[in-house]
Amino acid sequence: MPNDTAVRLPQQKPGPGLPAGRTGPREHRSDIDLIRLLCSATIMLGHVGAQFIHATGNDPANGSGTYWAGHVAEAVNPFAVPLYFAIAGWAVLVGAPPRDSARMWQRIVRNTVPLFVWTAVYLLWAWLRDRNDRPMTELAADSLFGSVEPAYHLWFMYNYIPVIALLAFAVLIRAGRRPWGLGAALLGVAVAPSVLTTITEVTGYEMPSSSWGFSTYALVYAVGGALLFALPAGTVRWRWPLFVLTALTMAGALWYNTQVHYVMPNAHLFVAVMSVCVLLLVSRVRVPERYRPLLKRLAGAALGAYMVHVLFVEEIVAPLVSPEFGGPAAGLLLAVLVVTVMVLSFAVSLLWGRLNLRRLLG
């Protein structure tokens, strides 16, 4: 979830105040700030909705109002993860391509440190609440290779970080650099599953499986997102078909999740079409000048809010959800709980941002 939403302007000729070899100022993309904020908010909506579904055991016979409220919320948010990959692709390939390996390693560390800090926080919190299903030391060891309960939402980072590393690797090679360290790290990611399997086969000691990697859909969303975000303003002239398609794909997601399989995969056609529609609807939207500073601050806090919000979902939402609610009551409660989780998550993220803890906590 890169924080860099600026794109380089074309190279300018040297002139007063612009030394030779320097590029012009970056154009800040407030529309991408808006998309980052939208993705963060809809993921929270989906995780709150999931608690409603879990309360019914994913069976409408156990409480149809709660069941459908949860599934409607889940049907709205499938575009969020693909658009995070799209933003990542745009940042690495277009908005702020890395100049050297050192710059790219800074980005990787900026995402990896909060990943493991928050994994530790969730494991410690669950231990204090007596919720861990296995010894915390085992869960901590497994978290080096993939997300674990209760930090289930951090699975995304084990795909996100390799994707930005791979794209940066290609960019640096194209620029004539030799990013040997980055290449070695990517090779390690590629062979980790077979290495762990071999250790298990040779020693008999059960090793965890590795979730580090880059799936086809993640790379496609990242590269395709870079292409679509780079389209000039005015390219999309007719927006109403996009609104119609977005609504239809959300209805399709509701049908799939309730009639076929829950949860619909990120590589599904409905998700892909929905993601393209939302991206094109928001990309290049002009944000009024007076709202841009606030939007930029909130977008800067989005990663931290994403990291912490599951604590509020577990401690506030889960105890309050009941399968006994009727439809209107379940819908109202869901809306109140989503707002509560969002406000608390962004509030604490903004707070530690003021305390200069962003590098540690996201």
C-alpha cells in the first residue's frame, strides 16, 4: 500500500531554479489518495460483514437478516485488494519508479516492519485474551512464512511485498542497474516452498508452508492498474456504463458468495470487471482543493488503519452481532459498527503518525 501518490512530470530543460539533470516537481495524485481511502474503508466493511455471516454459520436458516446483511457488505468490497495491487503497480512503474536498489529496499522495509510488528501485536493480544489455538511460539514461527490467526488480514502483505519487489527488479534492470540483492531475495521467495518441503521430507520435522510469492492475478492487477492509472484525464467519456457494470458485478458477487462458494476468489471475472470499473470511475476524478490536505492525511494513515482495524472488529463487532436480528436491525447495526471501526482505526493511526511511529506501525 504505497504512500507515494506523486507522478513524475516530463523532463524539463534547465532553467532558473531547475538545475540540469533534474526533473520537474511531481504532480500529487489526489484521486489515488481517494482510491486508497476507499479500499481501506471497503475492506473494513467486508470484515465487519464477515462477522455477521460467521454469526449465522453462513446459513440463512440460522438468521436470515444477519446473514443477508453480512453478504451484502461482502459483495461490495471485492475490488479493494485488486486495487491495492493496482496502486502498487502504478507507484513502481509510473508514479515513483525506484532509482536504485537502496530506494527499493527502503520501500520493502517500510512494508515489512509493520507486517511483523502487527503480527506480534495480534499474537500477544490473542494470548492475553486466551484465543490462540496453538502455542504463540509456533504461531510466531509460522508467521515468518505466512499469515496466522488472529492476524488473518495480513495475508495480503505476503503477496504485496514480492509483487512490488519483482516489478522494481524489472524496472531497475531496464534502467541499466544490476540489483543483485533484490534478485537474490526474489530467488529466495521462489524456492522457499520447495526448500521447506525438502527439509520436512529429509528430517521428518513438519515445516510451515510459505505464502511469500506473486500469483498471476496479483501481477496482472498490478501491471494493468499501472496502465489504467496512467491514462490521461478525459479518456473515459461515458461513465454511466461503468456504474451499471459495477452494480451488476456486485450483484454477481452476492450471488456467487451465497449460491456457489464463499468467499469469491480475487481472480474471479466478477472481481476483475468490478475492479476495472471502480478504478476508471475514480481515477482522474478532480478532488476540490479544500479537501486535498485532509484526504492526503487520511490516505497516509490508511495502511495503519488497515493493520489495526481487526482488533476493533474482534473486540467490538464480534460480541455485538447476533443471528437473531431482523433485516432492518441487522443493516442498521452493521452500518453503525462499520463507522465505529473506521473512526477508531483511522483515529489511532493518525495518532501514532503524530508520534512519528509510522515506520514502525504503518
